[in-house]
Amino acid sequence: MDKCKIKIVNKSRLPLPGYITEGSAGMDLYADIDEDMVIDPTDIILIPTGIQISLPIGYEAQIRARSGLSLKHGITMINGIGTIDSDYRGEIKVPLVNLGKIPYTIKPGERICQMVVKKYVWGEFEVVDELDETERGDGGFGHSGKL
């Protein structure tokens, strides 16, 4: 398995992010808060994690919702997946939204999201007059008859 060295500053009292099992792709991040924070239905709040990271160029950290929080309580990330770029040095903060029907309380130290480290490549545009043809063509949403 490939590994990526990540420098980290932990200004919280919480453990460093880590993998729970040998097959885990994501590391849990924790809410670095001093008291409970309530998220009412449809509300959005920004939760600090107390950590800052430095990734090598060519890597990003993707911040993703935790499936258990989403399924059981409707708590997810308002931006879907967040990207931590290799040149960002600020604290990682997580924008959570409550899509559930009742308020949810985030507790200090609660696991609020996952961080997945990914390689990436830069795209380079080549301006052309038209694109090559494919069987699908410009068929968009529902083009196969299934949504």
C-alpha cells in the first residue's frame, strides 16, 4: 500500500486522526469544541477540528461525511466533499448541515467526518473545434432510461 507523509499540528486535546481498521480508507476527525453544539433541522454550522496539515504537492485531503451520522441523524456536509489543498495551512473546519427532522447535538470530541488522502493530476486543456464522437454522445441525465 502506498503511503503519504502528512505533517500535522494538533492544537486540540483530541487524538490524531487515524485509521480504525486495516481496510479503512478514511481517518475520523473530531469536533474540537468545549461544549455541546446543537444543529437544528436545516441549520448549517462550522465545526473546528483543531488540526492543521501539510500535504506534498500532488495530494489532497478529501473531507467526507460519516455514513452513520448521515443515515441515523441526517447530519452531512453541506458541500458534499471538501478539499484540503496541499498549500492550505489553516485549521480544518467542517461545514455540517442537519437534513433530519429533529435537532442533533454535536458533543466535544465526537467523530464528525472522515479524511481521505488522494493523489491527483492537473488537467491541461487543448482547445479544439469539436470532440470525438462516442456511442453515448451528449446523452445526459436519464439517457439510459434509468435515473
